[in-house]
Amino acid sequence: MAPSLLLLPFPPQPHNPHLVDVAYRPSIEAAIRKLSNPDSASTLIVAVPHTFLHGPSLFHQQLSWPECQSLVATLYSIVGLICTSLSVPSEVRGGPTSVDVRVVLVDHSKDVGPDISAAPRIAANNTTVVDLVTFVATYKPWSRIFHVDSEMGALMFKRFCNLAEWKQKLPFSSFFEVPGGMVMHSGEQPEKTTPTLTKTHRVACLGGTFDYLHPGHKLLLTAGVHLLDVPPVESGQKCRYVIGITGDQLLVNKKFADQVQSWQQRTENVLDFLATLLELSLDGFEAVKIPRVTGNSTRVEFRNGTVVIDCVEITDVYGPTVTDPEITALVVSGETKAGGDDVLKKRRENGLGPMELFTVDVLDSNGLVTEGKSEGFESKISSTTIRRRRAEQAKSQAKF
């Protein structure tokens, strides 16, 4: 089944967690409630428009990585809170009642509408973030499209529809209006300035177990994607995203180990998720082909071969980070930063070049409105909790 779309309005300024929460949570919750189905799994792509990219031309752009990852972290924290309070599984391929939410940043200016005659820019702009024209032309078809009943929500919906009518035929019966939240501002608005931009990298790396790919994993993978320096097709060059995925033998002592997904399953889920962020084609989602993973390493290419994903099995605490001289960026979570420092030290000992460390926010409820069973959602969306739930379900089914 094709995914559904939630088209959000522009985020409040500044992007602090509380303001984003009160602005976006009602819309996200309404879409999740609508999609959670006892008979099937659903996928919801949440598109967030903002002026994320800056640069001298359309083909030479940069973004502020701290700003982007912080906004994505807040959104996945909101998703975690909602899914916990509604008892809706949020992992990739989560089965009946699950809603697999995926956040996609879309470069678009609030002040300047899109040119409906413009061609989609599938050619690289040095980043993985696309503009609204390209998003509409390449992210399709949709099962349902949710739009927000606010002034800014109506503006984005109108711009989306104008482009959609030009680029593709949409079943307007699939449009659903969802409530918007309060858009508040914290004090005086700051002057419009270009944020400090981040140097992107041709080879970035991260590692994890990625068992039952949940919002925390999605944040980590998305943060790494936003560090990639994507070369133009005509250059013949490639950027590379190295994903170290913990081998099965290192997980045998995990709680509820009998429910741990195989390395192959976890790898396929990683690739499935990354395809949402990386593949661009006028054929839309039909162009996404996730291969069946059989060995202990796999390589997949997106965007006409300019983005290479190398999934490799991790059999120790370092993985490829201390042997691959091309890696120049390592993404870690706030919980694993100490391990990242160890990697940098080991890399120096091995005589390899420098590597920049990027720390991603930990999903939490700080700054968000929480009550009742929503509190402590960080542990409730963890892989261990998901395995426990599945073990209980298997035990219950075995009784019948």
C-alpha cells in the first residue's frame, strides 16, 4: 500500500520543542488516529516546509545540521509520545495497527511561492533535501493526504495542489483536513539571518542494532543523511553512507533475544526507511526497489548512483570506523557519544585521517506537554519494549 502524506505548515520560530509541540501535535495525532488500522500497517510521511537550504545557486546549497537535526528530533519525540499514549506501534513494518511515521524536510520559502512551471530538480544540490516542486513530482502516489486547517496550513495546501495539478493527477477524494495547533512565538522575533551552515561529507558513518526500527533509529539515520555531500550525476562521483549494523552473535544476550530480528531483516528495514529520504524519480514510489538481503553486507545505490549505502555487519565496538580511511563524519546519539570519542582515539592510533563527530539529540519529553502514560515514552518505544510486546503476543497466541 502507498504511504500517506501529512503536509504540515511552516514551523514556529524559534524551533524550540514546546512551540513545535503545540503547533504540530494535534495534526500528527489526528493523522495517526485515522491511519491506525487493526487489519494492516500504515506508513505516514510527514513533510515539513522551511527555508532549510542556503547557497549561491540552486545547485550549490548547504544547511544548518544542528537546526535540522533538532527539529527532526522534536518531531520524532512528538511521534513517540502520541504513539505511546495511543498504544500504536511506530516501528518500520510494525504489523497491524502500526503507523510508521517518517519525517521529510522540504526546502520551501514561506514568502515566495513555487514556480508551477519549474521542472523538478532531481539533479544534486549538494544536499539530500529537496525543494517543494521536486517533492511533489517525485513523492507519489499517496493513499491519503492530510492537510492542516490553519491559515498557514491552507497556504501550503494550496501551493501543493497547484503543483500537483500540474505534475500529476490526484484523487481529491483522498484529502483529509486535520486540526492545527496553536502557533505561538517566544518574545520578539529575531532578525532574519542565515544560520551557521554545516560542511557536508562525501563519506559519513553511523552504527547501531536497528532492531525493530523505531523513531530513535529514524532520527539517527535521518541525521546522517543530512550530512551527505551529494555530487552531480555528470561528475561520475559518489557519496557514501556507511551503516554499521550489529551482528546477530552480539545480540544473543539481549532481553527477549528470541524476538530479535535477524541481521538481514534489520538491514532491509534500514534500507526501506532510507529509500524514503534518498530515492528521487518521476516514477515516484514505484522506483524504490529494496533488494532481499542474504549475506552479511550489502550495497544499494539511490539518486542515479550518486548516493551509495553500504550496510556492513558489526562484530566489535568499532566496526568500519577504524579501518575505512574515507570516512570523515561519524554520527552518534547523545547516549553513545563516549563510544564516538573512543573511535576517534582508535582511529588516530591506526594512523587514519581526522573524522568529525556529530551528536544527535536523544528523544525525550523535555519541553513537550506530557501527562499520564505518555511520561517515560523514551523506554516505551525502545527495541527492548517492542520485543517484550511481541513476546507477550506470541505467548498469548500460543494458548489458542
